[in-house]
Amino acid sequence: MLSSWLRIVRIKFLLASIISVFLGLAINWWQNTTINLEFALLTFGGVIALHASVDLLNDYWDYKRKIDIETKRTKFSGGTGVLPEGLLDPSKVYRAGVILLVCGALIGTYFVFERGITIAVILGFAIISIYFYSTRIVDSGLGEVFVAIKGTMIVLGTYFVQVSQITVEPILAGIISGVLSSTVLFVNSFPDHDADKSHGRRTLVILLGRAKAAASIWVFPAISYGVIITAVALHFFPIISLITFVTIPIVIKSGMSLKQKFDKVEEFVPIMKNFVSYSRITGVLLVVSFIVDHIMKIVQ
């Protein structure tokens, strides 16, 4: 039973939101040399609860719409398979998703009282978009946009909770974090194309068509690396942030493979795995760049 719950909350995909929280904290420490540990832990708790809520509700609605029954499941796409295999009661999964959404909302409400209206705006966006993600947002081809905004909000919200102000750095870093996550979502939706389309879902891959979508993959890393270059050039990020460019070979190799095999589902798992690696490694290196730069300043 426990293994089924751990499987359906997709522990390995929670890492994206965890990295975003670390990024917000790292930028705050880089700028202000302070960390409110209590607020940091509450932020982790709230963000993890909200992310898990998205995954649970997504699995529930995809099962109810029979999408996950027809799609071919892999380690990175097609849902978790928990509900189609009858391992958990769908109604319990739905309730768990709502409960986690409420838990995340309660933590966010605490921060609203502590930090004011800015957190209320971020929290309101999170609650509404999470609940309607699987039934409205993805169906409108806006899944990648939502994930990009979500990543930005997590980094900015984490930073704001610490210092009660908004600066350019967490906004730019949030855009990078969000786009990295939306890259993974975009690529992982290729194998689900037929099942999604047959049940009325309109993902970005469906709207573009698989061939054009595969050719469009370069837009995502172009935005991420472009923001990093701009931020370094304008001195919003330390120059060591350019260490993130070590992942360029990974994304080039993965993008070329995607172009060649976009319609070969059986050969798609390595491509999805490489894009996940590219996203996570780039995000972690960005976090590390702020920490290392601050340590170097202290040592000097």
C-alpha cells in the first residue's frame, strides 16, 4: 500500500520543485547572507504538498477519462499505472490530492499573514491552477506555460518569504527553473500523443503535431541559456553561473534524437531520461553557482 502511494506521487518528479525552492534560498543567501530556517522548512513542506497534489489529481482525472488505460506507460510518461492496475481506490486518490492541496494552502495562508498580499497572489494562482490543471489547463495546450509559471512562482515565493521583497534575480532564476521543468513535460507528452488526442486533450505536442513539436524543442533550452547569459552579462547572476553550460552537449544530443525518433514510442525512454537529466543537472548547477560564488566572496 505504501509503495503504491509513493509511486503515485511520483517522488522522482518532486525533485523539480525541490530544486526551485533551493534556488530561491540560494539567491537569498547569496544576496543577504541569511536564511530563516523555519520559513525555509515550511516552504519545502508547502511546495511538496502542492506538487504532490497536482500529481495525484492528474492521475485521478487521466484514469477517469480513460487516458491512462489506453496509453503505453513508461518510467517517464503514461501516468503511474497505479489506478489502472487497481492498486488504489480512485476516490481515495482524489481525496488525498484535495487534502494535500488544502495542506499546501494552509501553509501558504500562514505566509500570507506573515508576508502580506504578494504571497496571497502567488497562493491563489497555485490553488486554482493546480485544481484545474488536468481538466482545463492541459486541455487548452497551456500545460507547459503553467509549469513555467509555477517554477517562477516557487523561486520567487521562496525568496519573498525570506526577505519580503522582490528583486530581478529570483524572477530570472524562476523563469529558468520553470522552463527547464516545462521542457520535461513537453518531451514526456510525445508518447502520450495518441491517447491524449483520442480523449479530447490538447497538449502542445498535439496542437503543433509531433514533427513540428520535435523541431520546436530548441526553443526551451534557448530560453533557459539565453536568460542565464543575459543575467550574467547584466550582473544579476555571478559569472560562475555559466557552469550550467556544461549541459549543452546533453540537450543537443537529446534534441537530435528527438528529431529522429519523435514517432517511435518504443525508442523514446532514453530521450525522456536524457531531457530529465539535462533539466535537473542544469537546475542544480545554477543553485550551486550562487552558493559557490558567495563562499568565494567570504573566503576572499
